[in-house]
Amino acid sequence: MLDFLARLLGRECPGSKNVAKERLRLVLVHDRADVSPQLLQLLKNDMVEVISKYIEIDEKGLDVTLERDDNQVALVANIPVKKMKRVAGNLA
Amino acid sequence: MSEVIVVTSGKGGVGKTTVTANIGCGLAMLGYKVVLIDADTGLRNLDVVLGMENRIVFDLTDVIEEKCRLRQALIKDRRIEELFLLPTAQTKDKSAVTAKDMQDVCGQLREHFDYVIIDSPAGIEQGFQSAVAGAEKAIVVTAAEVAAVRDADRVVGLLDSLAEIRDPKLIINRLRVHMVQRGDMMSLEDMHDILGLELLGVIPDDESVVVATNRGEPVVTSENSISGRAFKNIVRRMLGESVPLMNLDHREGVFNRLRKIIGLG
Ligand SMILES: Nc1ncnc2c1ncn2[C@@H]1O[C@H](COP(=O)(O)OP(=O)(O)O)[C@@H](O)[C@H]1O
Ligand SMILES: [Mg+2]
């Protein structure tokens, strides 16, 4: 009963504002850095190609994002490694 | 010591002209000498919001073209001592006023006024760039909506790079309290989180603003409206007073009492 009342009176926010806030956060990071999500996707593809020469990675788990704290934007890549490759050939 | 402040937003229709008129009136009502410059050449509005539309003889572009003296283009408010408008032309386009022109005009006006407040056009093109050129401070007006906040953020970046204005203040206009309460509109905290600007104040969405604009008497001049009080608070904050944010929630009904009873209020 209390739960129901709490929801009715708006403690949990089921409304659209959290969606708005999340979308804004993301769009502003890209606006500020002048990097579109599309560009990031292209970068990601290239990264996969280069890194795969050396390391076997889990492409599905790959996560490349821009993150912002105060005035700095960082490119953060989280790349799950499956196993190292013998790389001598590639380095030649 | 005078201040030259530009009121801007990026997005149109969020309330730049309304804010300019009201803080201008509010400051002048406290005895400060204030001049408001309409920088929205071709789409001027500040004159009608202030009820001065029938009194324009010369405008900003006439001053620039040296068809009249600056003093001749200033219109004095009939009700509030020390409040003046420098209108712009309605039948020319933004190219009639350059950044250099605005710097010159603002430079002259600041010799005679405590506050020079510039109503910027929407957009980020030449009209906006001229409008900010003569200013040293900025007020960014936005609404609690995705598009308006995004544009505001863009403008904040441009204020820095074009005019070296580093710490603009934020006004959130047209806040719909009931929508915030049911989680369908971003709150002040949300907006502060995202934009990181100092909050100068919040104006609720209020029919009195429309009524006041119909009459050509900015809402801050009326006694009893909630938006009028919000503007008065903003003016006091501009003067350095620390005024707490108003409680915009006036539903002291069953719902609120219930919220309190079950510990949510
Ligand atoms: N707080 C408010 N409550 C209700 N209506 C408002 C409020 N602020 C502005 N308006 C209305 O919104 C419209 C756009 O405002 P305006 O100041 O002309 O915006 P801008 O100059 O940014 O284009 C006007 O019709 C105005 O009366
Ligand atoms: Mg306007």
C-alpha cells in the first residue's frame, strides 16, 4: 500500500526526464568534442582492425566512448582480450 | 561602475526578450540607470514588450549610419525613471549592425548608464556575434528541454571563444512545476548538473507573462504574480544579494499533506 502511494505521489521517477537527461549528457559530450557518434563508430572499426593484428579481442564486448570531466574530454576504450597472438610476423 | 550584459540562448522563443525587459525594469525600479539595446535587427520585439512601439523615431542603425546622435535614438520609459530603450530597425537585416558597431555603441552608453543590457537574436550567426561583441557578461536563458539545453551549451562555448565571456549565468524560464513533480521535466538540479553554470534564477511558466506582454507592461512591474516575484529575486541576485530560490510549489492540497505523512514531502 505504501509502495503504491509512493509511486502515485511521485517518489520514483517513471517520467521522461531521466531519458531527457541521459540523451542530453551524451549529445553534449559529442557536441563539445566535435566528434559525432558516427565518427566514433568508424574509429572503433579501425581500432578493431589494428588491434586484431596483435591481440585476439572480443569485438562484441568492445566499448569506445567519450567521457567528460570538467573541462577535459577523454576517449575511453574498454577492450576485452581473448588471447595474445604471436606477433613477430606482423611486426616485421 | 557599469556593466554590459548580453542576454542570449541560441534557441528562439525561450524568453530572451522577456528576460531582458523584466530585469531591465527591475533594476531601474530600484533606481539604477538602465539602457536596453534591441540587437534583434529585422525582428525587433523589445519595443512592444516594453510598450514603446509607438514612440520610435530613430534606431540603432540610424546611429550607426550617423543619421542621428545616439542620444536621439534613446526612448525613455514613461513609468520608470532611468529606464531607456535603444530600438533597432525592423526593415533591415542583421548585416546592418557589425560587431565593431556594437562595441562602439556599448562603449559610449556605459559612460552614462549603470547597466547596458543587450537582447540578442536567436541563432549563432552574425546577429548573435554582433550582439555579444560589446558585452563583458552574459545571461543564458534556457528551458528545461533537450533542444534548448543543447543550444545553450553551444552558446556557452561561443561566448567564451568569441567574446571571452567565461562565466555566464543561467536563467531557466518557463518551468512547469507540475511536470517536474511527475518526473516529466528536468529539474534545477538536473540542469545544473548538465550545464555547470551558476543559476541566477528560475521563472515558472506563467500566464501573467503573456498578459503583461499583451499590455506592454513587463510582469516585474505588477505586484502579485509569481513570475514577477521570480524576476525581482533575479534582480536582487544580480546585485549580489543571496536570495534563496522560491518555492514554486503551491499545491498545499491533499496530495502534499499525504506526501508529508508518508515521508516524501
Ligand atoms: N515565463 C513565461 N511564462 C509564460 N510565457 C512566457 C514566459 N516567458 C516567455 N513567455 C512567452 O514566450 C514567448 C517567447 O518569449 P520571448 O521573450 O519573445 O523569447 P525570445 O526573445 O527568446 O525569442 C512570448 O510569447 C512570451 O510571452
Ligand atoms: Mg526575442
